[in-house]
Amino acid sequence: MQDPFATLVLVAAGRSSRMGESPRSKVLLPLAGKTLLEHTLGAFAQAKTVRDLVLAARPEDFEELRPLAKTSGLNLHAMVPGGAERFHSVAAGCRAADPQSQVLLIHDAARPLVRPRHIDAVAHAALADGAALLALPVTDSLHRSSNGTQVHEPVDRAPLWAAQTPQGFRTQAFHDLLKRAETITPPPTDDVALFEQFAGPVTLVQGTPDNIKVTRPEDLPIAEALLRARAMQ
């Protein structure tokens, strides 16, 4: 099976407000001897499907991010300023991608432990079916609460999946969806939800629990421990 030409649209424009008072982007924080961003880019550089990188980030971070992106092993096609909302960053990144790209892989830069084989699986599924989502079946018991202090109703977890990234889309189809989404207020917060709303079902690719998103300070030592465990395998 021939590998598609996929572009990684890496979203790194968040304010990192839950990481504390540091003004630096969390993707520049140290993690196991590198920056968090370098681990993320390294995973995509090992994937067979990804050729180009478009990085959506805060302009004030460009100077530090550019050399890391250029030495990642991926072709840095463009760097674009992120928007006020995640959707605006995704839209700007997708519009800057090479129009010859067959698949757009949208990934949160703060997920440094994604596995190359899962990246390729999402790219192939997106090309075949239009859209694909890396996700995990929900395993915890779930309950609904109306007041935030008491639970009053169990929720059936059997049909539920927890979304991860990357999320992949056929390039032209997703560009069409972005145009339609410009009329939505507030803008969508999830790329797959946008596809589901206007185009239909999205193919699931099962991921692994270690593809965590680094959001809070306590996530960094967890990510480092997971990286050490992988190195020992």
C-alpha cells in the first residue's frame, strides 16, 4: 500500500495557563533531555506518511521554535500565527499547507508520546475514508452530575471513546469544511466534531493510554517516566 503525502499541522499556540506562571510556551519546557516539542516532532519524523510540517504558534515563540522545527527531520513548510481559539490556529495552519498534500494530520504539540505507527494508521484511514480519529475506548465508570457535588445517573460507557490526536482528514474535504465553519459561533473546538456535523462518521483508530497531553506541571514527570519505560523496552 502506497503511503499518502501527509502534512502535519502542529498546534502550539495555547497560552499554557495551566502550567503555572512561566511565560514560555509549554512545548519549550524540558522533557527527558530535550524540549517537549522535539519529542513530538521526532515521532512524526519517524512516521512514513508525514513529509511537511506547518507549525501554528504564538509569534513571540517563533524565534525559539523555528530552529527546533528545521532540525526535526520534517520539511518546515510554514509557520503561522495561532489564533484566539484553537479552531483559528487549525484553520490558519491548514490553509498554509501544500495544496498537493493528500492528508492533513492535526496534532496537539503537547502530546509528545504519540507513536509513529498510529500516526501512519490515522493518515491511511483518513485518505481511505475521509477522516480518522486516534482514540481510546472509555474504561472508567461514568456518572452524570447536574450540580457538580453529587452524581445522580450512571452513563453507559460502552459506546464512548476518548479523543486523542492526531486527527486526520482528506485535504480538500477539510478545506471545504473550514469554509463552512467560519459561519459558526462560537467556533468548533474539535476538528472531528466539525467533520461529524457536516460530513458524517469518522473512522476510529485505537491508540494507547500513554499518548497523554501535557497540560499541568504534574504531567511532565509522568511523561518523562513513560519515555524512560519505552527506552527500556
